[in-house]
Amino acid sequence: MPVIAKDFSIFYKKKFVSTDQLKADSNYDVFISAYNDSKRVREVFNEINASNKHWILFPEYKYKKSEEPTLNTTSEKIFTFDDTLTEGGIIRKYINDSEINLLNGDKICVDITGFIRPHLVFLIRLFSSMGAANIDFIYTDPIKYEKGAQTDFSSDYTLVRQIDGCQGSHNPETTNDFLIIGAGYDHLRIMDVSKNKDNTKKVQLFGFPSLQPDMYQENILKAYKAAEETVSKGEEIFVDDDNTIFAPANDPFVTANILRDFIKKQQIKKTITNLYFCPLSTKAQTLGIALYYISECIDTPTSIIFPICSRYSRETTEGISKIWRYTVEFHNLK
């Protein structure tokens, strides 16, 4: 199991307060973004400097042909996919169709804001296995969720399964299995994955500090609705040191470090038999979980699992608060 003490804070991050600031500071060969109705996704795509800009249209957003974005220049392209493909099939097809060469020195940036989480995790996993060097990832904080704690993110749930490329070597011994859930607002999905791993020790990762001051309270209120499933047998407290982890909602590198420390602490107490991650919190924390996984967990009894849904909301937020850029040096993850 993973015990290596890697410091993810060696990676560089930068904050921008406007798309103008980002535009003045950035210039890429390829910019990749997942299209949806969000202003924070579309404005960054329109403003950022890049020789080639790629819109990925995920089938889960259910866009019709007539609803596809208008291309403003010949440097912009749209990539669409059959809804029968899994995240692995979609991302591999995109890499093939776009003819991106990760090894020729192109400067690549991915806006993770509109990405669906399993697709994002697989993309990061694939980048690592393909020998990517330095890649920038962008995440844009919203001002608020449009319906607060009542915001709906996903629907048409089908099943919980392992994300493509993130299947661990299962340990038949299961007496000390752990499930770490990046707990976001989507309490129904928290319940789905918790039921699927009913006999595991469940730990929730919350975003604190949150993206906005009121979002932590909203997050806790939503996650509490799933408490019947997430509080392990024999426990009575919803939030305590044994079943809760806190990491900044917009910092993947601190998230990865905190996960590393928590898991190392648990391993000292008693060897973890199987470890499962489920990234349902912010995309920045999802990035952190993926980075920790590919750095520390490959070839161990560790998997990233997810409650798969066939439909996602096209817009759940209002406005742009801050824009974050995270530079991942993949060669330093090994």
C-alpha cells in the first residue's frame, strides 16, 4: 500500500482575478476545455491565448447538433462522441482525433472546470502513462451555486464502478477496507457509492476553506443528508478526526499532501486492506486525488470508483470569482 512521503507542494500554482489577467499571462499551443453553459467555462475559452482551442462535448451534457458552440476561428475545433463510450473510450478517441503529441514540446493547458470527473481522472491517468512532461490545468471558482444547497448536478444514475485505468489489484482480505469520498453537494451520489461499499470504513474529504464562505455550510448540509450511509457502524458522530479530512477546495496539491498524510497515519495504526477513492467534490480536489493515485497507488490494492450517471447539468453556477492555474510536472510524480 502507498506509504511514500512525496511533497506535492513542489508544483506551482497561480491565482488570477480576471480572464484579462489570465490572457495577459498565458500562451499555449493547445487549449482543451469541456463545453457547457457556464460563463466561467465559455469566457476562459474565448479569452485565453492559444494557437489551437478544442471544445470537448461530453455526451452526458446531452447537447443536440443545433446546440453546439459556434466556432470563431479556424484554430477552434469541436470533438463529439458516441454516448455508448466510457470515459476511457471518449478520452482515447479525443487524443487520437486531435492528434495531440505530448512528447514534442507543445505547451498544453486543460480547463478542468467543465469536465465530468471520471473523464478528468482518466485524462490525467492517460497523460501520465503517455509520458507527458509539464501540463497546466485551469480551474475557475464560481461566485455561487445558482440554487445554493439545492443545486442539482447529476441524474439518471446507473451504477458504481471503477474509473477506467484506475482499477487496483484487489486484496481478498477486506477487514480494513477504506473508502475516501470527496464529498461535494451531490448527496445522492454520496449515498450511491456508500451503499456500494457498505462494509468499508468511510471517510469524507471536505473542501475547507471552501470556494466561497457560505459553500462550506451548504456542503455540510448536503453531505449530512447521506449520513445514514456514510457513518460507519458503531459510530455516532458525523464529523470527527477519524472519519473526516479537510483540504482547500481549490488546491489539488494540498489535497494530495493531506491524503498522503492521512493514509500514512492509518497504515501505522493498521494496514489498509483495500483503499477506494471517490471524487465527488470540486474538480480541483478531483485533480488532487488523481495526482495522488498515479503517484503513490499504482500496482497496489487501490482504486478510484464513481457513481456513473448518464446526465449532468449544463450549468450550476453564477459568475467568475477567481481563476487558478496548476502546473503539473508529471515526471516528478514518479
